[in-house]
Amino acid sequence: MAEKAAVQDHALGETKGGWYSLLVNVVLVSLHGLLASISGSLAVSAEVVHNLLDLLGAGAVLIGIRLAGRKSRTFPYGLYKVENMVALGLGGLVLLTAYEIGKDALFSPPPEIRAEPWMLTVLVLTTAIPLLFSHFELGAGRAAHSPALVADAREYRVHALTTGLVFLALASQWTGLPLDRIAALVIVLAVLKMGWDLLSDAMRVLLDASLDAQTLLQVRQVIEADPLVARVNWVTGRNADRYRFVEAGLTLRATDQERIETAVPRIETGVRARVPRIERVLLQVEPAESPQLRYAIPLVAADGPVSSHFGEAPYFAIVTVQREDHALAEQRIIANPFRAVERGKGIRVAEWLVMQKVDVVVSREALQGKGPSYVFHDAGIELRRTETQDLHEAIGLA
């Protein structure tokens, strides 16, 4: 429930941020559009396109958030890609518009530009608005752990820079060194970059580009941390812009269906809670049987014998044998890292052995009904009692 609430809060934060961004861009487009129509400046016209691109992009984000959750039999994953289809069209339109402005800046006769002091005042205002909103949105994005809001906030800082260029372009009309064409070309370059980013990001989503290696590694580590997971066989995922879809094949230390049905949703919830923007996790549980069996046995010393204590044992032997003939495959002696712990050492040791991926724990101490036995039960680890002090005899190798 907490994880679901966190996802809802994240979506709500992005929706609010999208509406605020839409409002700011409406103001910027309106003011810059007014200046462009009166001044005749190519630089102001280029900045209008820059603002308009962000306005349409913010609208596309809101459409994507609204449509993303509308799943059906025909669209079981939701309509996530509608936003990217819109972005693909926007990217093409932006590149075409930037080309036209760039062509005018390079080859058209110099336009007659009207520059008045009140226009510079408006440009100071339209420089301050994106800077202030960027500060607000960056804080909100970091608080909500929203990469989309953080990226949008940084883009507003670029707007402050390009609007500053427009200010210089108009002010230069009074110096005899007109910079309008140069400023227009610089802004066109910024617009071209935005258009290219829109096209490339949209194509990655539409072509189901894979998640990056770091995210896949993070997903694998979260799954492996679950006590019932014996091993993760494979992990893959695809990128859908703000949404990510993950699939994994894993082996559980469980054979009964009830425990498997309990573990799978727990693991899925853990992945969505710890890895940002994961929308869906699909787990394929594979047979638990493996060709080897791993034992853990407490020892009095590194060379034996078997200890009569569990949590206070100085060492543990981790012994791997072949299931088919019970032949020894590997033997490791590990120091008990929790021997000096005053309270709860038995449970701490049990949790540590779960992380060692053991299948069977052999102990001379009676652990049934104690904390470690519940840890082993939840992890699907078998607990055996022995009376012998010989290591190999305790696991049937003698």
C-alpha cells in the first residue's frame, strides 16, 4: 500500500508540475509573440518557437500522464506511446521551423527592427520568470524524485539564457552593431537540439530500446536481496520514457505454490519501490531444483569440530555437494561476523546465511521455535539437527 501511494504521489507531483510548466509557457509565448509581431526581430521569433516547443511538450506530457493508465484488452500496457507519437510529430515540426528561421537569418534581406525601451523591460521579466520557476521546479523534482521535473527545470535555465540573447539583440539596435541575425542563429541551434532530442527519445521508446545497464543491475540486486530467491537467471527491460517495464527469470527456494504466490508480488513491489519509474515487473519463476546443494554448519574452529552453539559459533563451513551422488564440490570456511553482537545474534547470523544462498543449515543446537528457524522457514531453507561433531558426517559425506 505504501509503495502504491508513493507511485500515486509521484504521478500527482508530475501532473502538477506539468500544469505549472504549461502555464509558464503560455505566459512566455504570449509575451514573446507580442514582441515578435511588433519588433519584427528574427531573434524574438526564434525564441517564440523555443517557448512554443516547450508549451507543446508540456501538453504532450499531460496527455501522456492522463492516457498512460488507461489499460484495456487491446492495450494491456496502457497508452504510454501516445505521448511519444506526439513528440515525434513535434520534433519534425520543430526541425522544419528552425530550418525556416535559420534560412531567413542567413539569406533574407535584413528586416526592419523596431526596438523600444518597454520591450527590454518585458524581456527582463521573461528572463526572470523561467529562472524563478526553474528554482521552484528543481526543488519540487528532487523532492518527488522526478527526473522529468528536474530535466524540465534545467531546460528553463536554457530559456533564461536564450531570452538574454534576445535582450542583447534588441538593445544592439541602438549601438550600430545589430546582433539580431547572430542571436537568431544561436537560438535556432538550441531549438534544433531540442527537436533532435525529441525525435531520438521518441524513436527509442517506439522501438522499445533496452534499459541502461546500471538500471538492470539495480533491478537484479533488488531481486537477489529477497531471502526466497536462490538466483536470478536473467533480467531485461524496455524504456518507455517516464515509464519502464522489467522482466526477470528467477529461481526460488520454494516448491509449494502458496509460498511462490506470496513471494512474487513481494519481489515485484520491492523492485517498483526501490528503482525509479518502474511501471510493471513481470517475473518468470523457474524450477527450484539445481544440480548442487549448499550446506551451512557452525564450527568451533576453522578446522572443526561442529559447534554446539549456533549464533556464537566462531566459524561457519559453507559446503557445496552434488545432488546426484552427494560428492563434495566446494568447501569454504567463513568467520562469523556477528559473534560479538550482544542481542539478536542468532537472527542476524540466520539472515547472513540466507544472503550466502545456502539450501540447508545443520546445527547441533536445537533451533526449532526460535528466531533463526523462522528466518530459515521464510527463506525456504531446510533446518536439520545433528548430534555429531564431525563436519562431513553431519552432512552425510563421511
